[in-house]
Amino acid sequence: MTSRRQFLVAGAAASLLTPAKLPAAKTTGSDFPYAEFEARIARRDFRDITKDVLPTPCMIVDLDLFEKNLKTMADQSKAAGIHVRPHVKIHKSVDVARRQIAQGAIGLTCATMAEAELMSGAGIKHVLWTKQPAGVNNISRAVALSKKDPTFMFVVDDPQVVDWVEEAAAARNARLKIAVSVFAGMTRQGIENGQPALELAQKVAASQRMEFEGFMAYSGNASHTKPWPARRARSAADLAGVRETVDMARKAGLPVNIVSGGSTGTYNIDQDNGLTELEAGSYVFMDTAYFAVGGKDDDAVYGDFKGALTVLTTVDSKRHPNQATIDYGNKALNRPTDQVKGMPWLQVASQGAEYGILKWTEAGRDLKLGERLEIYCTNLDMSTNVYDRYYVARGERIVDVWPIMGRGGAAQR
Ligand SMILES: Cc1ncc(COP(=O)(O)O)c(C=O)c1O
């Protein structure tokens, strides 16, 4: 006798294939076994699951391109003699992070305390948190994580914070690994280079509870500067003061183990600017903001890394000429600078919380009702924060699902 469970699984497998065979317009919601689909995802049974049955909007990772991007970064950094400590804010995924480590990354860079807790909690060592803790919540969490994971490191750019964390560390009998955040052209954080940075580094090194590891210097204004020669010049200018600080620290007898910074945009530049490690993040997936910055050999398109992440969307309505309504709206982080994969004639626009519009002017173009399209996002940091999972694809087949565990949510604040 067939159990209800076996029946559901068999039924689901058959139904999951249905949309590929039927014209999309004939597929109705009742054909799609959503509850069973979720159960199969939960038990990682991806048989017969193809892109065309996925609920939209959803994020798709092209595994071939993703792996290529990891390899490009690993090969280039190895050849250039610089380490990679990739930034996780782009993907917020333990699965992605593990693959970066497997490709030789020396640790991870995190933007929030919650990201650091997530990655360290998953067993990944040498996590660097690049924002200083200035409130009791973050101070106590940074100290607690340092105690639990002695490889965890965070930054300070203010002597006041050194005093606060020293006190908290003493109360918990913890030891801390600290990098001094120095100004690198962006006014959001970083102590002034030269004497102020040196004095802060000395204060850290002289403290009872802290180990001075080196400097963090993120030249964020250089990352998207174009064309490439201007980017190189910008990064060199932004990091000139940092190099002086590093020289002063070494002359003063401080060990400078790391000088951390850089980005996807400057991955083939910053080995010449005194950095020992790159905090690049976007290279794993890429977005349209980065496509536009141009590369060393191509001013128009930054092709060193490939677009490995798209949002899959469905054409839901088509009642007006030269436009179609899709389910990729404001809540899915629709942006006018997004691009439709393989269809440069389409312009993306928003039509509301759950609606987007695709428009075109070229004669002879059209979209079909039910058609599936893939969209490159404009800014990954923002977009990946509103999706729950990556569907990982080899061609049309879904071969894995990676939860976006570090995205917004109570546990992640
Ligand atoms: C501190 C820090 N380091 C590095 C990066 C570089 O990331 P990406 O390679 O995505 O430009 C960022 C991006 O915002 C950042 O905030």
C-alpha cells in the first residue's frame, strides 16, 4: 500500500515537472504542491526541481559562475601575495563563507556583531568585525565572542572605546584581539593617520586585556571609481596616510600583523598599496553597480567576476503595450538600475510593493505571460538582506539551497 507520505512525494515529483511541459499560461496555482515543495527543500531532496517551478521572486546562484569567481579571486590574490578575508555582508550565508574558506580565505570580514556571531558560531575562525562597539549591547557581545572564540578580532577608532572594552573584558576575564581602524578616504570611521593612530595603537598594545593586531583601512570611495586607472590612483591616495601610520608603528616597535582593507574593485590594485589582506565581498556574486565600474582591460564592463546571482521573476500580467508586470517589486528591492539577464532591451521599473514593470521601446520585442526572467540586482548588500535563501543552480537544475541565515531578524540585529 502506498503511504500518504510516499503518495505526496511521488505526486510532488510529478507536479514539479509539470510547469516545464505545459505552456506557462496554463499552469495554475493548484497544480503546484507548495507545502510538499517546502518539505522537500527541508530534507534537501532536490530531484526534478528546476528553476521553472520555483516560487518567485527568489534568488538564484549560478554555481558554475560562483565557483569561477571564487577561483579568480583565489588565483589572483595568491599570485599577488595578498590574503583574502572576504566580506560576508554581501551574502550573509554560512554556506558561501565555507566555500570561500575552502578556496584559501584566511577568515571573514563582518559588518555587524550578529554576522560575526553567526560565522564564528558556525565554526569559522578569524572573523574580523569592522565596526567598533560603542553601546553596552555590542560591547558585551564583542567581549563574550572574544572569550568564546580567541581568533575573533574587532576594531576601535577611539580611545574612549578602548577604555570601555578594556573594562568589560576585565569584568569577564577575557582577552581581545584588536585592530585600529584608520582613515582611508571615507569619513564614516577611522582615526586620523599619523600620531593619533599611533597613540591609539600604543594604547591598545599597552592595555592589559588587548592584543594589537594591526590596522583596518577601508578605502570605500575607491571601490567604485572608474575607469580602472582612476581607481588605482584613488586607492593609492586614500591609503598613502595608512602606509605612513604603518611605518610609524613599526618604527615604534609595534607588531603590525595585518593591514586589512580593499574591495572587489581594487582586488588587483591594493597589493601595491600596503595592504596585507583584502576584505572584498561582492566578487562572489556581483551586481550592476559593479558591472559598471569597468576593469583593467575594459572601461565599459567589469568582467573579471561574473554575475552569479539573479532574482528570478515571473511575468504576471500583460495588458498594456510595450510593458509587462512582474512580481519583483519594492519589497524585493526592485531598482531602475537593475538589468535583465540576456535582455538588455528591457528597462526595470517599480510599480509597488509586490509589483515591478518591465518596459521596452524596441520594435518587434515582446514578453509572454508566465515567462520567467532573471534580474541582476543593483546592490547586493541590500538585496540579499530581504530574501531567505539562495536556490543554487547548475544550468536549469536546482542542486542545493543555502539559507541566508544572517539576514534581518531579531537574532541578527
Ligand atoms: C569594511 C568594508 N570592507 C570591504 C568592503 C568591500 O566590499 P566589496 O568588495 O563588496 O566592495 C566593504 C563594502 O562595503 C566594507 O564595508
